[in-house]
Amino acid sequence: MEKYIITSGCSYSDVSMGAWPKHINDFFSDVIVKNYGSCARGNDYISRTIISSVQKLLDDGIKPNNILVLGCWSGLQRRDILINKESIKQHFSLSHHTKNENQLNFTKDLPIGEWEGFNNEWWKLIPDEQGIIISLENMLRTQWFLRDKNIDYKFFSFVNIFVDSHYFEEWNSKYNTESNVKIIDKYPNTKYLWDMIDWDKWWFWKKYGGVGNWILENVDGGYDKDELGGMLGHNHPTEKACREFTKKVVSIFINNTYNKE
């Protein structure tokens, strides 16, 4: 029986940018990888693509024990908007919208419609705390769906998204994940959601670090010099670094599911 791996995330999971899902078949040639990572996507998109793609496989007769989900969560304040006739009329910024075939390529086999980043408009209306709450809710609904369907999964993040020191600050060698305030300490209203997350199903580098934090400390030349001089969350690791992350970290997740013996 064929084995499947579903991946989703933001640019750090976008195969067109050489991200980690691109390299899975280099080490596991016998699995079918369905990649939905796409630049600048929010956690609503990530949740939606994971749930819809898993359900599609189940509907096609694939057994739950032949599906593994690897979800790489994005910035907590990122949001997407559905592109349809109504939203185009409602929002001036969408009035000249034409189909983004590049983005549609990621979800062409899923029945979720076309979605587009809506961050600038969202940030004008919604406080950070609410954005965090919505992201935690998306993580939880995905967790509950996968648990209900008996699907194995591993979650992680593109960088450290769970501390108040925002990842859009300058990223340098002094950046560390232990000296910052956790979001639940700054926003106590989020704690009831935080406490329901099954953290045993998450991978972190040190204390809440993500893919970028691991690469920064473990791969020499993992970021080009001009990237390191940029803004954390806007820069991207090299393809070589992403392959190393797949080889040394992601491979463990896959082996733990498909090669337990």
C-alpha cells in the first residue's frame, strides 16, 4: 500500500524555494509527498490545506496508518482571504484581482477555492492578541481533526513564533529563544488554548525554536550573508540548509511513523 506525506506551511515549506519538503524523496523514495507550503501563508491556510488534503486521501480509500502529516506553522498574525465575487466587490485592494495561477498550483487538487494573503488589511482591524487566538484555534482544530481520524502527525514552526520578541526583528547570532516572554504570559486570554495543545506532538529546537533557528545554529552557510542582514521571517535559508534539515530532523519524524521496526 502506498504511503503518503502531507506537508503545509509558509515559504519555509515552499518546494519552489527549495524548502525541506522538496528533499523528502531524496531520503524516502517510496513515499508520495503532497506539498501545500506556499509563500507568506497564514495558519488558517495551513490548517485548511492539511484538513482538506487528508480528508481527500481518506475519501480515496487511503488508510489512516498510511498518512503522515508534517505541519510547519507560520506567523501567528498572518491571515488569508477567500477570493470570490463577493470579496472582490467588498475590498478595493482585490478589485483588480486576476487568478493567481502560481498560488493555485498549490491547491489545485483541493476543494477549498482560491485564497490570498490579507495581512496589511487584517493588521489595521484586529489586535495582535486576537490574531494569536485565531492561530491557536487553527492549530487545535487541526490537532483534533487528525486525532479523530487516527492520523499520525508532527508539528513545528518556521521560526520561534511563541515568544513576544517578534520574529520580524533583525536576526543575528545574538538572537535566542530563552530570553523572551511567552505569548501566554503577555496575553493570558490565550492560555486556555495553549493548555489544550498536545505539545508532545511538536518538535522544537531548544526552547520554542523552529526550522530557521535550527538552521542558523547547525548549518554553516545556512543563510546567505544578505539574508542574515535582513529581517527575521522575511529571509530564507539556502536550499543546502533545507536539505540538511530534512536529512537530520524531518527524517526522524518519517522513520518514527513508517519505519518503527
